[in-house]
Amino acid sequence: MAIRTLGKAAALTGALLLGAGTRAQTVDAKAIVMGGAANGANACSACHGDQGEGRPEAGFPRLAGLNPDYIVQQLNDLASGARANETMTPIAKALSPAERTALGAYLAGLQPPAAPVEPKPEEKVVAEGKKIALQGLWDKDLPQCVSCHGAGGVGVGVNFPKLAGQSAQYIANQLDAWKTGKRTNDPLHLMTGVASKLDDSQIAAVAAYFESLSPVAAGGAQ
Amino acid sequence: MSADRIDPKLGLAGVLFLATAFYLGTLVSSGPQPAATTPPATTHGGAAAKKLAEAAAAPAPSVAAVDARPVFVPLPMDKVPEDEFGKMARLGEAIFHDTRANAGAFVGNDLQCRNCHLDDGRHANSAPLWAAYLVYPAYRKKDHEVNTFQSRMQGCFRYSMNGKAPELGDKVLVALEAYAYAMAKGGPTGVAVAGQGYPRLAEPATLDAAHGKAVFAEKCAVCHGADGAGQNDASGQTTFPPLWGARSYNWGAGMASISNAAAFVKANMPLSQAGSLSDKDAWDVAAFIDSQERPQDPRFNGSVAETRKAFHDSKMDMYGQTVDGVTLGQNAPPSGATPKQQ
């Protein structure tokens, strides 16, 4: 026991001596998800679930399987205020850059099944959402969602997050936030323009469609 | 003048301008402008001058607003019956949407038909398939022949898709032709209808590829990548097409012409923000994109200089020109490359 404690202390001292550049290796992302961080950040799992599966009905997004760089970018934006959110801003601010990086990598690698959603949306709503997602609304110059978010909404790189299996309530909240100018951290303001072309029922439909897709189907962890 | 600054030595007034306007009016992209619908040079010059004035007054005029050509509304595919013809037309739609999956033997890069013809070939001002169908067969200067619709599409596979042309009558071409015909049914043959091709932009006095590089970084790189190589989705499929390099269109493609690329960009890019770039930004970013190396022209005869003289002798074509000390085409990856390895 004593040896183990000594070892821990030595590792901690080593990490402190090595400085910020190597701290990412010493951050226990799983511990932060389950129990929060020492400097005051709440446990991610309280809202996003033990496995990052989210709480769809409450609009708490699924984080599991998102692109790691996208997660870090959003935490950075939440911390800087580029993305405003009363709950997340103080948490993101409390996380060090190394902790954000470690959380991004950890959450990106999780693949829990989709959190259950009740009640299920009507089939015709999902069908309308599918049409918009796959065919766009070109009479309004609105391209297909999948033309940027990838086939099946699996996500593309740091800027176009995975939508497959995401909480419909969360997607709808974000589209509404872009439409009303409450969220503005979209590159080139692409989503501001896109959301402004959707009415409330189209937003609900497209959100229901992406929620209906499996988050762990072909496409892997991202 | 820096090495990547191009000066086409164009005046914007007088006879040269009128000649240029006429030249633009008769250029071929996805389809030719039949002589019957080409206005006299004087009229066209006036219209182009008006466009310039409008552009000065409003930085991003609607491209549709200045299209005076006859309007034709293409038939939606859900109105096409589910009979034998309908099946073939829908196969064509599927090929258009996912060319690699459905006609992979003829594709040598990471592009799909729909990358340059948005909304699966339906979108106006994005060289829509239905409008192209109405203006063929036609004589094209590119190969000095009367092209049928099928032989025109052979060119798409050979150049834009950097692949191999299907034989005339191949099911791939029959299906694509059926798809185009299904949408064009009832339209006026021989008439360039509103939305056909890419709306031509008045030529600028100079092209500034260095400025285009900055435009690319600001407006294009978020999707196409800082290196122009495009981006794959999380399952490895190409979402954003490569704009240069070994996996993009080759030097023989229409899009390798700066005037075509500028017209496409202005009317369609960034996706969902059509018309938002100034004409200057569209020209300059097109000049930057088309000053990058890409697969060899399949008509290459062993000499870049001779190939330029034979097929690229235009101020809007950078093949064989020297940029930053490198002659474009000299280090081109081979044409007709192999399909993507998934």
C-alpha cells in the first residue's frame, strides 16, 4: 500500500515537473465524466450519462462518438463565450486545455447504444425529416443536410458534427438557437443560414429523423 | 507582378470587350449556346455592361434575376411512371447521385456527377441535366464534332471524372440519358432555357490568384480542406470533393477553365450561400483553384507546351503556364487513375 502511494506521489510530482505539455497523459477523463474535475467542473455523467449517451428527452446531447476535435472546439467556445450556455460555460471554463483534450478523446471513443426515447415521433414526421435531410429544400436553396454532415449524418471532421442518433430535442434547440441568433459559433455562419430556411415543423421533422438513426451503425466511433 | 498574379490583359471597353462578351456567350460548358439564341454582340455587350453596373451597385445580385432566357420547369422524378423507362431513368438518377457506387468502372477520382451539378442535376444555374439535354446534339469546338448527348457525357467521364468513357450505348449512358430526358420532357429543344449552364460573369481586367488563395482560406477551406483535397465523412466516404490533386478533375475538364469555375462558384458556392461572393472573389478563387496541379489531360501528347497549344490556348486556362516557378501539367498525376480504395 505504502509503495503504491509513493508511486502515485512520484507520478504526480513527475507530471507537475513535466508541465502542461504532457499533462494530457495524466488526465483521467473517465474520472471527470463520472465524478467531475478537481477545479469545480461537475461530472459530465450527471446530464450526459455514464457513457456519454445523453438524455434525449431533456435535450442533453449525446457526446459519445462525436469527433474529438469537435468536442474540444465546443468546450473552448463554451469557455470563451463564443457559444453561450448558462450550464456549460462555467463547467468548460473550469476544465484545463489538457482536460478538454482528454475528454474529447475519451468521449469520442465511447459507443453505447442509443438512449431510449419515449414517446416515439410519428412516422410521417420522421419521413418528412428524411426528405429534407436527403433531398434538401432546393426551392429555398437549402442543400441536403447530409451534403455536409456526411452520408447517414455520421459527421465530417471538426466542423460538421455527427447527427445520427443525436437527441431530437437537442438538434431542434440548436437549430432554433441559430435561427434566433442565440448560437453563432458556426463556421461561415452556415447553420445560421440553413436554420433560417426551416420552419418549426421542418426543424422538428429533421431533428426526429436524425434521432431515429442508429448512432453506432456503420461509421464506427465517430 | 508576383508569379501567381495573372494578367489576361483585357480591356473592359471598346471592341475588345464586345469581342470578349461575344466569346463568353458562345463558350461551351455543360452545353453549347445555340446560335439562334445568342443575341448579337452589341446587345450582349450592353447586357454585360448592365450586369457590371448592377454588380457595382449591389455586391451580390441574384443570379436568377438577370436570366432573361425562356423558363422551363423540369418534370419532378416522382411524376415519372414506374415502368421500364422509369426504371432506367431512376438508374440514371442513382448513377448521378453516387457515380462511384453505380458506375465505378468509369470513375478515376473521388468526384460524383452531383458535385458540379447540384441537387442530382436538377438545380438551375448549376449546369442542370434537363437544360443540357435540350441543347444536344450540338457542334462543340472542344472536339470539332457534333456531339450527341451520350458523346457529350463520355467527355464528363473522361475528363471531369478522370476515368474512362463508357462505350456509346452502354447502360450507364443510356440510363443517364433517360434520366435527363425524363426531366426535360416537354421542354423546348434547341433552346438554352433559364438556368442552363453556369451564369457567365463579365471578365475582369485582371485575375489575382494570390487574393484567390486568401478567399479560399476564408470561404472554401472549411469544407474542401486547406490543401483542397476535400474531406471524407466518419465512415470514409467523400463528402466534400477534392478540388485539385490526384483525386480531382483532370486538366481536360471544363472546370479546369477559370471562366467555368468562376461562374460555378459565384452561382453555387459556398453551398447554401449561393451568390454571396463578389464577382472578383469568385474569379480570383477560381484562378487560384485552377492554378493547382491535377491529373494530366488524357489528350497529352508527351509535350506540355504542345498540349497547351492544341487544347489549352486560352487566357482562362493555366495548363502549361508557369506559376511560382512550376509549369502546370509538368508534374501532373496520370490521367484515368484507379477508383478509390475504400
